[in-house]
Amino acid sequence: MLMPMASLYTYLLICNATLLLLHRCSGLSLDTVRDFLTREEDTIVFSIIERAKYPLNLPAYEVPAYFAGSRHDASFAELFVRDSEAVQTKAGRYQNQEEIPFFPFRVPFILSPSYNFTSDLYPAAAFVNLNDEIWSIYFNQFLSLLAKNGDDGNYAATAASDFLCLQALSKRINYGRYVAEVKFRGDPQNYTTLIRNKDKDALMKLLTSESQEDVVKRRVQKKAMVFGQNVTSNGPVETGDSNSSQASFKVDPSLVYKLYDQWVIPLTKQVEVEYLLHRLD
């Protein structure tokens, strides 16, 4: 039996009102998003400082000759990440949409207690992520700038610190989905027009706030200076300003600035645009 038009209209109004109420009650707002991103800066800076303890340790990233051409054609570092993610998948880490594995791993059941994570993302766009790009940039561009040349044999510890860096960067950059969702809810009319026109350039312009980006880059540079000081029983060792030599800090603060300037912020905005392009699917 077909629903009368008036009843159908009322039903749709109720559905829309319910969705709006759920969005407002979800706790997702521009303030909560900014708080998350600010807190995630600490995680990224600390993980970078941890990785800087070790030299490059290049053998960890080379594919052993006995693996060449086989289905295990991967470096020690990649195998370490794959197996670590498999364990964390079983432990339920990736039940939370904020977390996206580099190598998705299916398991028949989760070992951790069940928890009903809220889903603030639009389902058709939630899949968007740039983990492939993050992986490539980290190993092919950033790592050689962070770690000094050398080999101390601590390959497992090195790969573990790489894994922490990758997870922190992935979580922060792919959180662009939440940034895009909040901005869409705040101005649905303008965003809907640009999405329907598939105008990537206009979307990028609407999403961009250069003044806010400058604040973020200067803040992470300052955090690298503060967190990276050498501390004695008499307090922090004087390190000077951000133009001090790299030797004064555990990690060169200008490198952290560069990480955000060249990669983290641009990739986050790329995630935001890709998410929005699927927001009306």
C-alpha cells in the first residue's frame, strides 16, 4: 500500500529533523575539531623526537634478496607495520573511524570489549584517506631529513618508532574528513553548490585559511623547541631561538615547521576536498 503524499512529506520532515538533531548532539563542532588537531600536534612531535633517537638504519627498509620476487616482497619495516596492524586490528583499534590502517586486515572477531563508537562521518565519504601518499612521503622524503646517517642495528626499535610516526600522521591528516564534515554542516548551501559543480579549486579556496595555517605551523615549531629541549636537574638547557643550530634540540624545529607546511596541512586539505566531493553521494 502506497503512503499518501502528505504522510510521506511528514515522514521526510521527521527524518531530516532527526538527522539534524543527531548531528547537533554528536559533539562534533569546529571547537572540538580544533582541540583534537591541537592535541594531535603533541603526539606527532613526540613521535618524531622518538624516531630521531635512531640513525637511518637503512637495512630496515631494504627488501632482502631471499624475498625478491616472492609474495613476501617487502622490507623489514613494512612487515613490522603489517604484523603490528594485524595485532591491533584483532584488539579492535580500527573499530574507531578516526583510525585507518595502512594494510587493512580482516579478522573474524575482535578481542577487545565491544564499544559503540559514534559515527560523525557521512557514510558514502568515510572511506576517503591518503595513507598511500603518507607512506610514500614519510619513507621517501621526510625520513632522510629527520634521521642522521648511520646504522646501529636497532631495526625493531626503529621500525616501531616509524610505526608510531605513521599512525600519528595518518590520524591527523585523515582527520580532514571530520574537518570537512563540520565545515559542510556550517555552510551547506555554498558547499553543496560547489560539490555539485565538482569545483575542486573553489572548494580548496573555501576551506583554506592562511592565517590559521600560519598559527598552526608556528605553534608546532614552538612545541618542537619546548619538547625537544635537553633538561637537567637545574631546568631546561638554554637553546636560544628557532634559528639555533639543530644540535641544540632533539629535532630541528624548522623541520617540524616544514613537515606541516609542505605535507601535513596540504594533505589534510586534500582529504577535505575528496571527502566533500563524495558528501552528496
